[in-house]
Amino acid sequence: MERRLLQAAIALTGLAAVGFGLAGVLIGTSFSGGITDVTMDSYVRFLKGMLLAIGLIYWSAIPAIEQHGERIAGVTFILVLGAVPRLLAVIAHGFPTIGILLSLVGELVIVPLIWLWQRRLARRGLAA
């Protein structure tokens, strides 16, 4: 049962990453309502492409979740490392949007918890 719950959590987390990543790749900065700078649009699309890739990596780990600790750890490292500068910007300048707050919760709370959960499940599988 725990394995299925972890797989569902990773599927949902991957869905969020794929959804927001794909939307950013396709729409770019248009969602921001006014930013039309080509450099910023290119930057946003690149980062959203990376988010899309992260979601696909999550999904690739679902079938044999106990065996993909390195994948989950790698994605966790990337997301947490990326969230730290975002958190520092929020501390320095305040929250620009609720989306940034939700992103930080996902990157600094949910993603590490999923990593810990996967490690626990893998250890229990090895002990069995």
C-alpha cells in the first residue's frame, strides 16, 4: 500500500512539473501579462523546459520506485538548489505572487519529503 501511495505522490508531482513546464515552454512569458522581452521569454522557456524534463524523470521512476533512488535524489537536489535563490529573493524583496509561495512549498517541503519517503521504502525493500 505504501508503495502505491508513493507512486501516486510521484505521479502527481510529475504531473505538476510536466503541466507547468509544458505550459511555460508553449506560452513563455505571455502568462505574465506584459513582459515581452525576448531574452526573458527565452530564459523562461528554457527553465520551463527543464521543469518539463524533471516531471518526465519523476514519471520514469514510477514503475520500479524502490530502484530509482538516484533519480529521485538528483531531481531533489536540482529543485532544492534552485529553490534556495528563489527563497533568498523572497526574503530580500517579498512574495511577488502566490505561485512563488506555492512553488517554494513544493520545492523545499514536498520534494524533500518524497525523496525521504522513497529512501525509506527502498531500505524497507532491501531489509525484506
